[in-house]
Amino acid sequence: MNEFSFSFPHQAETMAATVHPAPGSDRGVVLLPGWGGTRYGPQRILVAAARALAEAGRTSLRVDFRGRGDSTGDPARVTLDGMIEDAVAASQWLEREQGVRKVAWLGLCAGANVALGAASLRPDVTEEVVAWSILPFMEHKEQAHGRHDKSKTELWKFYMKKAMDPEAWKKLVQGQANVRGAVRTLRKDKEGDEEERRRKTSRRDILKDLDAYRGRCLFIFGTQDPEAADSSAFFQARLQRQGISHEIQWIPGAPHNFYTVEWTRRVIRLTVDWLKSPESTLNSSRTGL
């Protein structure tokens, strides 16, 4: 592979990235990790995706946001809007250094929110957005999921079932049960404290700003991601109202991060095939490969 890692300056910091060139192509993809992730992604899924995309004729760039991975910056100062600025800077590097004229954005979890945010700022150069396991933006969480935290309910059901299990009581008596861990899990806000939720909230209405976007979107979820059903329904309804071309695909049995070689292969194959087709030929009826 002729891929190489490098760094470039951005807003008084240095961003680390890896580029996977596709010689002779003027189309690129910027790959974006999740909130606390790096440009490798869980089980190196972004590495595998970038290599597959380069082989398919798309110069691909994996980037560490400021304050993450090998980039400089304060991790406690990372914000969603800052991540979007970083993504835009990465796309501009592709244009300047690799001759890319049109880009696609591929993001995982919060990186998918960043992808939509970048597309809303650069509709003139954006052709596609690929969102893996995207969650609603912070300001839309209650609208998408309702005020009741369904995932917390599932945790309570799990621990109540444990409470009825004789083996669990045996472990409790023997001092082997992690009661404190269970309590911490139930108390924990998965979105972090108030300050972290503020940093995850954009200063603008990104979905409204997508009105100017005329490209297409692909959403891919795993059926075992507990928030996927609500999230997919939310984005489908919203993008339909805005008239934005989009498809939703499901990978049976896969969780949020598509762990295992097989699920990783499937999500990458779906993505590459969709990007290779000028007009999508995938079945939009929620199936995997």
C-alpha cells in the first residue's frame, strides 16, 4: 500500500492523519472516528475501510481530531463544532495536496454527526455522506428517543433478571458480585456530565443547515445496537421532509461498533458498493449482505 501518515497545522495545533492515495482520481473520502476515538477506529475498522476505498478509486484520509490520538490539543476542550472544523480542514488538505475535487464523508457514531455537519458547511464539494451507527444530535435526543431512557430501562431489566438468579445470590453471599459496579452503571449518564453534553451540542442547527445539501446519504446500523431503531426512524423522517436522498441499511446481529471480522467486512462492503454506484443499486429495505 502507498499510504502514509503525516501531520498538518490547524488553529494553533497539529493534526495527525493518514492518507491512502488513489492515483489519478479526483474523488476523496474523509473518515471520521467517534467522540473519543482515533483514526484507526475500533478493531481498526477505519484502516480497513480506507484501504478498501482507495482500491475502489477514492483517495481516503483518516484523521485524528484535535485532542485525540496523535493530534495535539486538550482532550477536555474537544467540541462537536471543533471536530467539524477539523473535518473541513482535512478535506481542504485533500483538495490542496491530492487534487481531490469532490469528497464523501464517512463517520462512525459521533463521527457520523461530524460528517453531516461538514457536509452542511461544504455542500458545493460534498457528493455523499456515509453514517455508521449515527445517533441523533444532542438537541434532538429527546425528540428521537422520548424522554424515557430506553437503554437504561434495558439495564434495569438485566439486573432485575440477575436478582432472580440463584447463582447471582450465591456470588453475592460469597462476595463475588460486583454490586458497586452495577450501581455505577445504572447511575451513569452515557452522554457524560453537563459540561460534556454542552461540548457535544452544536451552536447551530446542523440538520436545518443541510437544506443546501443536494448529495445522497447512506445510514448503516447493526440490529443489536439498542439505539439504532429510534435513530434510523428519526433521520429517515427528517431527511424525507428535507428532500435529501438517503438509504438505510441493516446488518443482522451486529452491535454499535460492528465487532468481528464478518460484521466489519459487511459494513465496508456495503459502503464501497454504494459509493461505486452512481445511483444506488442497494435494496433500501433494511437488509444486510
